[in-house]
Amino acid sequence: MADARIASQTPQVIRREDYRAPDWLVPEIALDFDLDPTATRVRAVLKVERNGTHDRALVLNGDGLAAEAVLVDGVEAQGWTMDGPDLVIPLTGTAHEIETVVTIAPERNTQLQGLYASSGMLCTQCEAEGFRRITFFPDRPDVLSRYKVKMAGDKARFPVLLANGDPIAQGDAGDGRQWAEWHDPFPKPSYLFALVAGDLVANKGQFTTMSGRSVDLGIWVREADLPKTDHALHALKLSMAWDESVYGREYDLDVFNIVAVDDFNFGAMENKGLNVFNSRYILADPDTATDYDYDAIAAVVAHEYFHNWSGNRVTCRDWFQLSLKEGFTVFRDQSFSGDQGSKAVKRIEDVRGLRASQFPEDSGPLAHPVRPDEYIEISNFYTATIYNKGAEVIRMMSTILGPQKFRAATDLYFDKFDGTAATCEDFVRCMEEAGGVDLTQFRRWYSQAGTPRVSANLTQEGGRARLKLAQSVPPTPGQPVKEPMVLPLKVKLFGGITGRPMCDEQLVLLKDAAQEIVFENLSETPVLSINRGFSAPVIVETNRTAKDLAFLSAHDDDPFARYEAMQQLMLDTLVAAVTSGKGQHDAVIEAVRNTLADSALDKAFVGEAVLLPSDSFIGDQMGVVDPDAIFAAREALRAELGKALEGEWRAAYDGAQANRFEYSPAAKGARRLKNVALGYIAASGADDAAALAFGQFEAADNMTDRQGALSTLVNGTSDRREAALSAFYQRYQGNALVLDKWFQTQALSAREDTARAVEALASHPDFTLANPNRARALIGAFSVNQRAFHDISGRGYRFVADQLIALDRLNPQTAAKLVPPLGRWKRFDAGRAAKMRAELERIVATPGLSKDMFEQASKSLD
Ligand code: PHE
Ligand code: ZN
């Protein structure tokens, strides 16, 4: 444990420009595990080869390991030393066999990196640098090895033994123990190693690949969870077929296994042939999982499966290239999800996510490019920028190339770099080569941080209109001056009277700081539709009036653009209300009324379109965020929408009542709209709102409706609130994933007493920091509840800092991920900012702080 900690004063900064090819390669490794929760012995035999001509020693990374034996070519090694946590072995020849033995204690591993215990099973998590907590190894992604894994353990405790690749043999080891051996024929970096031992059962399936090979699929869970695995298995089969038809990529092993574990730092992990998942992204049935959960499960199953090509067959040269696999794979999973239902609604959800998580990151102290230049702890760079902005960068290239050339470019990339560790630059070169385009300037998307701003002004003189475009990229830490970016903007004009399109959609590539486009022969006043489909991940400011926006929200032929127009109208209205203290709500009410009345629209879309922008997104538009004024303005608009359209909301609510649960795009859309309508009915102050919500809560045959009703009640003051909370708790006691929802719903409450309530919940017997899902459900959710977290007393800040300091002792990676909300102090008034800073300073001054937390908290102070 001590090795993961550093003195706060001496963080080592790793720089991209310092990259050097590995001194030693390891073409083969054989691992032998003697599994035991308190003392697992790991014997590793490495075939090492000197890479190039040099006389440098072999350095094997370790983290908290002590070598019990070191052998070179079968003989006890002489002259090996420890360099901090690493093992250094001087070698004379060009190729040797190295053997080491260590003992590790999975049960005491609370960091959940390396080999650890979770609900009685043993499992591994190695990305990014966890393998070095298992055995001594050059733990970097450009060292690719063939793995042979043998493991032995207690038969009753660990009846199932899994690893990467194909099962080779198994047998009895005597003394109530058994062993199993797995070989992975594909060379892979150490971060993709995995092993699982536990009392598990599988939902088994089969998939025949495009070339006719049969693959055995298994979703491994505790026996009681088996009925909740059909959705994940189905999503896996859909993903395998999708990657064949859309990217021409076929699966390459005879087995593909997924294991669900309860304690997991991230969502899931793409280990070769043995994906390990946070159980929340596997387990679903109508009674316990919402539609959102079902969708997320399919998306994460797809994401990890797609990594088999974008990540595993072609991996990353170094961790600065992380977006090479993550941005591309997010883009692939987003496309997959769009193909399963409504593309427009999926795009709306993804853009909302980008604005909620990536835009704030890009405008704050932790802003970094999609391909970072330096880091202290790589775990801190599994960010929305690497993942989601990275996906937008790939999407822009696919837009610029068009579908055929983009496919040719990905084919080229996969073929050329198969079996190697590649860079973002390699990917862009394939786009250039197959696309016949020059992406020199476009590469700035990889190097410049910050969200570009575009101003778009349309003016008309007679039959001619001029669109004046200008762009700028704000300064970010370490990057005071920015160069213009390449911004692919999809643009279209609509007749302001007839609503008819006045031109085909154009793809404008804005490359200069300013640019002008002229439209001729216009027969009526045009209205501008721009950044359609969110073709560039930028902030667009236009000279469109409330009337223009309301018009587009009803007439644009791109559903995403309709949604955007509505959002912009709502945002303008709310920002004006916050700054002036009074709201002009009529245009919003009319636009929402029109959307609700348009029977041609699908319900899922309507449910999204009529939602007001979140408190934090409104805050992001302001120079100084006033959480209370924002909350008040938003509630006032909600109440007015609720009242003015009460009949419409009730009609939408009744019209969306499905009588039996079904997981289909239409049924999901109906539930979405129904729960949004319920929220507005409650916001209207209607006397029967709590009764309506409680009735829904009790009658629901699915979690979407039950949790939707619970959220509405939890925001209010009715005495049915407590009744619903305790009924929910009683019903799901013992179901960890649903209890997470119970904590999270309360942490997200719009009530004034939420900060106090959350403090009390932290002492609830079911609360624990040891489980990352539970910690995130309470602390993570609370800290994005703008009004509650920023309670003027500062108690929210103090509470979160206390929890993070405690969590850091157990699990630095999960703790560090929760720092950013405190780092947004610059955006708040002086009083709040001082309190937030004081908590960050307290964190940084904590003795024995992890380097994960040190990096996040100290950078947040700048
Ligand atoms: N590579 C994993 C994913 O995207 C994320 C992850 C990172 C999981 C680090 C665990 C640890 O899909
Ligand atoms: Zn990923």
C-alpha cells in the first residue's frame, strides 16, 4: 500500500515527448497462480529479448511487490536490485528466461487494481497499471506477449476458473483443490490480462461469425443473478453481428466470456476474451433496472466487445494515445446504439452527456487535450475529454470523409496496425490516405484543449443572405494561445414564412478565424439552422431571435436541430430570468405546446425536447454562477409550464400509459414522456400530483416508472415521500444495485434540506465507501446537484472533502474521480469560491495522500 503513496512534494510528471521504445521485449509469459484470498502465490516465467543494441538492465515494474525468488535462465539471479517499487536485473545476453515469485493478498486490496476479492470471488483489473501489482513485468502497452496462465484454488470456493483466450486443460489438484490452464494465442499488453475465480454460473450462448466459426458465449454471475443476464447476452450477439456488418470485423477466439463483479472502479474492462464488468452494466430485469439501465448495459457490452478490434487487436503505443482506443470505441458504441432505436434521441442523449461532463472539464482547471502532453497518474485521464470529445473527433473525421471513405480508412487502419501498438497519428494518417484529404490543421483537435466558440450571424439584403462565421478557442491551463480549428458545420436555411427548406444541407468547413458564406436567390426571409446533428463539438452563438428559435423547434427537418433550437430558446429565457430576476416565458410555453401537439413526433423525442436545461448547464452560461437564482428561475419556468399546459401534460401522461412492460423503442419512449409529464404535473402544484405519483409508484410493473415516481415524490414535501422511500427500501433491501438508486435519488433531490439529508445518509448502515457504486451513488450524485452541493453554508463542500479524504485511503482511483466539482470554484462568487478552495487545500495537505488525489486536487487549486 505504501508504494502507491507519494510525498505530496515530489510527484513525477510523465511526458509524451519522453516516449522511448522498450529496452526489452517479452514475447512470451507463463503465469502460475496458487489462489488464496489472503496469500496468493504468483510465479511468472518471462522470455525476454533485448530490443536493439544497448546495455541497459531489464527493469520490471512492481507495485507493492517483494521478490521471493529471481531466477535467470533457471539459476538464482545475482546482482538484482530494487529501484523503488521496480525490480532491476542486469543481463548480459540478448535473450533470457526470467522467473520471479511473489505473494499478494487479494483480500486486502481495497484499491481494486491488480488481483482483488469481490463478494467472495477473485478477479483482476489491470488497466492501466494494475498488472504490476500482480507480478513484476514491463507494464506498458507497447510490450506485447503471448500468455499462458495456470491457476489452482479451492474447488468449493472457486469452482470456476477463467482467464484470457481458450481453455486448454483442467484437473484435480488434490486436497479439495483444482487447477485450470488457459492460453491466449494473441499477443497482448499486460493491461489486457485477466483472471477470475469464483462460484459462478453462466448464461451460455452461441454466435456464428461471418466466416462460419462458432463462438461459445458466457455471461458469468452468481446463481441468483442468472435470470438478469438475458439482456446482456442479447446485446453481445447484436454487437458481434453489428461489428461484422458495419466495420467488417470478426471475433477471433473460440470463447467470449463476460463476468459481472460488484466492486469495480469503472464501467467495464475489455480484457481479451474475458471482459470484466461492473455488475450494474450486466444485470437487468424489469423490476430492478430502468430503461436507462437497459440502454447503458447494451452500450457498455457493445463498447467492450468493440474493443476487441479497437484496443486489443490494435492497441495503444503509450497511455498518451488512450483516446486512440477510447474515443474510437465510444464513437463505435454510440453508432451501434443509434442503430438499435432512434438515432436522433441517441444523439440528443450523447450531446447532453458531452455538455454535462466534457464541456465543464474543458473550461476548468483540469482541461487537457484529447491527446494529453503530460500526466502524474494516468488513471486520472480516463476522462470525458479522452472518451467523449475523442469520439466527437472521430465523428468529425467520418463526417469529412463520408461513409464509404471512412470505412476504407478504418479497414486500412485495422489491417495495417493489426497486432501492433499504434498512435493517434497512425489513425489520422489512415484517414488521410484512404480519404484523400489533408488533415494537417484538423490535428489541432488532438493537441488543443478547450471548447471552440463559433459566432454565426445571418443578415439579409434583398434576395441575398450573408452568413458571417467566426471562431475562437479559449485559453486553457498551459495553453494560453490557440490556433483556429477545422470545424465541420452542417448548415441549412428555412423560409421564415413557409417553413420550407431554402437549400440543401451544406457542410461548411470553417478553418479560418472568420469566414463568410453567401446564399443567393432567396425568396423569403431565411432562418438559420446550424451545427445540425451537432456536427462539431462547439458552442455556437447566433443572432437568432426567440421567434426564430421557436420557429425552428417546430419546422426544422433535422430532429436534433429542433431539439437544439428548443434548448437554446429555454436557455436564453432562463439566463435572462436569472440576470434580470423576471422571466418572459411565453415563447417557451408556445414552443413546448407545439411540440406536445405534434402527433408525428415520437414520444421519446418529445420527452427529451420538453425538458429544461439542467441547473448546471444554465450555470455554465453565466460569468458567476448563482445556484439559488438559477434554481429559482428554473423552478418558476417549470411551474409555469406545468400550469399553462396542465391539460397537455395530463393528456400526454394518460396517452403514454402502457399497461404491461415491454422493452422496445416505442414503449421506452412512452415511459419517458409519461415520467417527464408527471414531473411537470407535480411542478404545476396540482393538488393530486403526489397521489398520482404515489399511485404510479405502487402500481408500476417496472423500475423506470417506479423510480420516476419516486424521484418526483423525493423532490416534494408530501407525506407520501417518506412512505415511498421506505417502501422502496424494504422492497429492495439486499439488492445493492437498487439500493444505489435509493441513495442516488435522495442525493439528487431538489429539496432545500438535501445537503443535511445526504450527511445523514452517509451514516446509514447500508452506506459504505468500500463499494465504488455506492460511493458514487451518494457522493458523486450529490456533488453534481448544483443547488445542494453549493449550499451557501459550505457544508456540502466540507462533507464531500471529508468523504474524499476517507475514500482516498481505500481507493485513490475512485476518490480522485470525484474531485472535479470542487475544482469549479472559479465560477462561483467569492464566498463560495473561498470555501471550495479551503477544502481543496485541506485535501492537498492530508498526510499520505495518493498521487491520484494529489494531482486532481492540486491542479484544481490553480
Ligand atoms: N478500458 C475500460 C473501458 O473503456 C475502462 C477502464 C479503465 C476500466 C481503467 C477499468 C480501469 O472501456
Ligand atoms: Zn473503452
